[in-house]
Amino acid sequence: MDTLITLIQIAIGAALINNFVLHYFVGICPFLGVSRRVDTAFGMGCAVTFVISIAGTLSWVFTYFILRPGAPLPGWVWRALGGDPSTTVDLSVLSYIVYIFVIASSVQFVEMYVRKFFPPLYKSFGVYLPLITTNCAILFACLEILKHLQDPTKLWGLHEALTLAVAGGVGFTLAICLMAGIREELDMCDVPRPLRGAGISLIVAGIMAMAFAGFAGMDKGIENALGMLLK
């Protein structure tokens, strides 16, 4: 049950408390660029969730077995080549390169799929679909997974990494859909000329960030509630 509580905490933290967009302010480019209509925003959120899930899974696999300090595969190769068995091989310096290749491959797969089966949605995305490759929210999730694989005493499992990735994608979808709904209403409002466009959008994003800050401490409350329930 401790594992279940941990996964719930990770999911709520990534989706609400520490929302990638509204807490860490990563992924702002598609958040502002594809949030003019709810249907387009939802499609973008689903695409990002899919990509971030694949990228998170693959980044955990590469990090756990190859990149982290003391990873089994490079250690085995080092010993097979006659290296000192007491030496700890650390390839984490290659993390950025590997993660970028993983994200780019995942985005390419999504782009081909959407272009073949959902042409109108593909056209509505425009340049923002291939720009998922440079969506720093996805890279941020991969780096968060790396951070939790560098301490050998507290290694994350695949289930924890996948929970973070999926919940981060759900949080991104929630944020961009809320933003799109508000911007659709703003189109019918008399916004002062100096604030039209990016100005009012950034103000709304700031207010949303303050609203999401109200979820702080929710994970501890759920942990205590589940702990009492399972006693």
C-alpha cells in the first residue's frame, strides 16, 4: 500500500500541485500558441501526454540500465574490457543527447499518425506539432526521472517514472484546455487594446498559476487520509 500512496502523491504532484506549466513554467510555447480553441488544445494535450509517456518510459530504461552512475550495462562492458571492477562508470553526461533523440523519435511517430488518420487536426496544429520536440515540459519530465535515479538508495522504478510522465501530460492537458476555454470567452470581451493577444494571455496564465498554488499540501492530506483508512 505504501507504493500505491507514493504513486498517488506523484500523480497529484505532477498534475496539480507542481503542474509543469503553471508551477515550473515549462512548455509555455504550445501552452500559449495552441490554446485558442478547446478542441485543438485538447488534441495537443493528448499528443503531448502520449509523447511524454513514451519519452518517460524510454528515458527510465536508458537511464537505469545505461546512463546513471553504476548502471549495469556500461559497468559490464567496462569490466569485459579489462577495466578496474571498483570503478563506477557514469554516463549521465550523455543524458541530454539521449533524451532529445528519444523525444524527437516519439514526436515523429505522433506526427505521422496524426497526419494519416486526423488530417484536419494535423492542419490545425500547424507548426506546433513538430515543435513538441522542443517542448521543454517533456525534457523536464525526463530530467526529473534522471534526478530520482542518481541516488542508489532511492531509485525510482518504472511504475513511478511512468506515473510522473502520464500525470505530467494530464496536468499539461488540463492547463491548456482551461486556458483555451478562458481565451474563447475573452474573444467576446472588450479587452483593452494594449493587453490584447499575448498580454492578456500571460495575465490569465499568472492568475491560473496562483489558483493552482492552492493545491499545495494536498498530497500530504491524501497521504494521511489513506494512512488512516488502511490502518
